[in-house]
Amino acid sequence: MTDSPVLAPPPGRRGRRNLLRAAVLLCFFAFAAVALARSWPEVRPALAHLSVASIGLATLAVLAGLFTSFLGWRAVLAEYGGKLPLAGGLRVFFLGQLGKYLPGSVWPAVAQMELGRGYRVPRRVSAAAVAIFMLLILGTGLLVAAVSLPLLGPAALPQYWWTLAALPVAVAVLYPPVLNRLVALTLRLLRREPMPSPLSVAGIARAGGWSLAAWGLWGVHIWILGVGVGAGGPGLLWLATGAFAAAWTLGFVLVLVPAGAVVREAALIVLLRPSMSAGQATVVALASRVLLTVGDLGWGLIALLAERRRRRGRGGPVPIGRGPDRVGTED
């Protein structure tokens, strides 16, 4: 097993991906510059008010939220018999999640399919696990956003009414008997072997609980940043959580935008306005993007270091398929 997260792409494709990453960075920096310039008289005091302690606490909340989301994915994978060691699970999940910074929502699945091969996890299991995990994150995010709509201002309901319409669909799709049939139908159409075991209500509920915990922690990081720039109010934590969930789901739906770049920040600024000024909301949205990117990269580095330490202790990689944790043959 090598340390590369996915199979090396051809030189031409690798060049196109580098151009896409550069374009995304340029778009984000351009958006940040325009947003800061428009609200600079309000941004300047907000930036001066933001302390190192606030940034540190918000970073901890981001890291904790990312870890609980990992536990949600791990719970789904365990439903299919994929019991990865902690270090290996961290490596597969967090290195695979870096694929979300490419246009489209399929790259985390592609990366995790390749990474999972090092542990004898069949591609169909990896693909199903990440797809169901994304549905859970999206479904629970829609739930949080829908519950929080009354706090997001008078313009939120006309603009985000689709969260209320999509929520029943997400709940129906995530109901295990329905989900098992959809997975089985997809595998039949693709001419793949069936899953090793069906999803259970308890397993999906467990993964959904971890997903809701992740949304709560991500809302805490927005709340900490909001308090840090001088915002307040009794409903700020609830509003911050709902605003972030609504902005994130909008960025996710627009699959051509890598990791919801720019779209999420623009929506978050608008949705935070009922509780803070334009300058404060701009600082919070841009700081949130930076901290979440740092969190993704930080967990990816931790995963690599943990996996290398485990391999040195065992004298080399030990795929889970060679023991009782085997989930099935590779496909």
C-alpha cells in the first residue's frame, strides 16, 4: 500500500485539476476582497475585536465537528461490515474528503474507493458508505436549517423554502428499508454483487446522531466567531447553527462549485444579518471558510501521521481483509 490517496492521474488530467484548484482559490480571494472592501468601515472594528482565543476555540469546535462527522461515516461503513482500525479509518475518510475541493460531489467517493482498497474494502462498499454519509449530512443539515428558519429573518423563508420541501424526501430516502432497496437496485443496474449486509434502523440512527452532533459543533464555531467580533443576543447560537446549515446545503446542492466555495460564504453573510452587522457577518463567514479548510488539512495530516506510526509498529500494512474484519472480496 502506498501513501498516495488516489491513483495518480494522467499528466493532462492532473494539469486540469491544478487549474481548477487555482481558479477556485482566485474566485474565493476575489470574493473576499470585494466583500471586505464593501463593508470595510464595519469590517475593520470587527477584525480588531476578534481575538486569538476566539479563533482557537472556534478551531477546536471545527476539529471536533469534523471528527464527529467521521464517526458518522464510520458507523455507516460498520453497517456493511467494514471495521477499519481508527488510524486507517481516519486516513481513508479525511484524505478522501479532500476531494470535495474539486468541482462536483463525486470526488470524495472516488478517493475513498481507492484508499479503501488498501484495507480490502470493496469499492461498492466504500462508494455506498460515502454516498449514504453525504445523504445523512445533507438530510440532517436540511432538518437543522428548516427548524431554524423562523430565526433567520423575513427573507429566509421565501429564499430557503426548498429546505422544507426537500426534508420529507430526504427522510423517506434515508429510511433503511427504502435505502436498502435503492442500493440493491443501483448495484443490479451496475451489475455488481449485492452488499454484505443490509442497513439497520439502529445503524442509520446512530450515524444520523453523529451527523446532528457535527452540525451542533459547526454551529458553535460560528457562534464563537460571532461573539468574538462583538455580536450577541439570546438566540445567536441557534441562529448561527441554522444559518451555517442552510448556507452549507446550498453550497452542496451546487455541485459544480468545489466545497461550496463563495456560494456558502455569500449565503452565510446574508443569513447572519439578523443578529450582526454586514462587517461582522463578513468576517465570520470568511474566517469560517479558512478554519474549515485548516481543519480538513489538519485532520488529513493527523491521519497520515497516525497511519505511518501504526505501520511502523506492525512492520508494514495489515489490510483488514486478512482477518476477521473482512467485508468481502474486492470488486
